Amino acid sequence: MLRPEMHGFFEDEVAKLRNTYGDFILINTNFNHINAFYPVQGLFLPVTKPGEIPKFGRSARGMTREFAEGFRDHKQGIFENFKKLIPSLESAFPGYTIVVRPHPTEKHEVYHDIAAQCERVHVTNEGNVIPWLRAAKALIHNGCTTGVEAFVMHLPAISYRATANDYYDCGFYGLPNQLSHQCFNFEELRKTLESILSEELGTVDNNSLIDHYLAARSGPLACERIVDVLEKISADQFRRPEPALKDRMDGCLRATTRRLIKRFLSYLPDSHNRPEFHRHRYPDISLAAMSERVLRIKQALGDSNELKVKQISKETFQISPE
């Protein structure tokens, strides 16, 4: 969906965003390790007693305690920088709206509290990030995947690294930072952003890096490549003997067991399978809205084939020829 030929799919949304927010600077956060929607999803669980050693949360699984503690402290430092950055940006750029888009698995309350003290700061993670990147004048982040998406879409991005530690930054977040203008204090960020907004500065010159990591920037679309692979798998299956009845029953049992376990977990506190967490990350979409999106994709691709959309379940749709 980042490809130029797909930009038409988002044009109506881009126009609405620009009409609603005017000229805006987009801040994308990714502090789910320390500001998780459910505390259990973070690096460490909250302690209940003074001096208690915190237990690992889900994000710390597979890490050593030394690494997890250092990573937590590093992310906390960046988090504090961004909390100060938001009102400072509003003051420094009075002609622009500041839109804060939290990570889907973050709590939003801290950002709403900051916005309540400001006049032109809005907090939302509504919809797909792509139209927001298309509508924004610039992106500010720290190690966020949207830094890569912004680069591909030719939106200048700034990685705000007032707290920097290459031990963590280069491992986890190297690519999006390298595809952005890296600023290590607010004054450097302010000057860089001024140059971007005056169109004196564009994206960084790092096409060789993105070419190494990102495929399919031209040629067949990703969906076409996926279908090609699926068709090959399907064709190969006809040349293979059918699995034995025992293997089929074993597969069915495993799938049913997994489904029942997920359903059971959805009733547990702090589970990432809980319905409210799914709604937080993936809001419901109606059949009419899905049909409208299919129509927009057809228009963007110049496809004249008639398609029908059928809702199979609350979260599953079937798209097939008429």
C-alpha cells in the first residue's frame, strides 16, 4: 500500500485529515514496552511492595535481566523526552497542529493528559497510518517502523534521539533511525524541522539502505506475489500423497485445541486475547465499509472486474468474482 500506484486509495482520507487538522506535524510513539495497554505486556510487571524486584512482563521474554533493565531505562528516558517534546513543539511552531499517534498497544492516557494542557495537540490512532503520513508535513519518531514507511512515501522524518544508546538503538531501531534526520536535542530538531517545513530539506539520501531491506518497490504488488506463492503451493499439493487419516485427525485436534485455549485466555485479566484489547488495536469494520475499500482498491488499480464481498464472521470477509 506504500507504492505510488496505490496512493489513490487513500486520497479521500488524506483530504479529510488535512481538512480536519490543517497543516500538521505527526508524532508517532512506540513506548509499548513501558507504557503498555496492559501492564503484563510491558518489560516488567508493576511492583506491589517497596524494594521488590520486578518480574518480567511479556516483552522481556528471552532477554537477560541486565539487558531488560537497561532497555527499560533507555526507553523510559526516551519516553520522558517525548512527553516534554509535545508541548515544546506546539510552542515552537504556532502555525501547525501537533498530532500524536500512539503505538496500537500503548495506553493513551498520558498523551491525552498532555494534550489537555495544550491548544493544538490532538491524540488519535484512528485508521491506517498511511493516509496520516500522506497528509502530514513531517514525521517525528524514535525507532518507529513508520520512519521506514515515511521514507518510502517521501515524507521527511526526524528521529528524536535526545536519549541515545547505540547498544539498543542500533539493534532494535537502526533502520528507521538511519532513514530519518537524527536530532540529539530540541534545538537541533527545531532547526531541522524548520528546514523541512520550508521545503529546504527533504528525506535523507539513503536509497541503497532501503533497497537492501525492502523488496517489491516496483514490479508485481505484494498481494500478487503472495498469490503466486499460494498457487505454487496448491499445485504442489496435487502431486503429493494425501496425509494419512491419523495425521489429518491430529491436525484437526491441534487446531481445535489452539482455538479453545485462545478462547479461554480471552477471559483472563491482562490477556492480549481479550475482546477490548482487540478492539483497541483493530476496531470493527462493517460489510459496507469493507465493500467500499474493495471498490477503492479497484479504482486505484484500474481494475474493472466485478467482485462481491461476503462477511464470513465478525473479523473475516470473503472477496470473490461475481
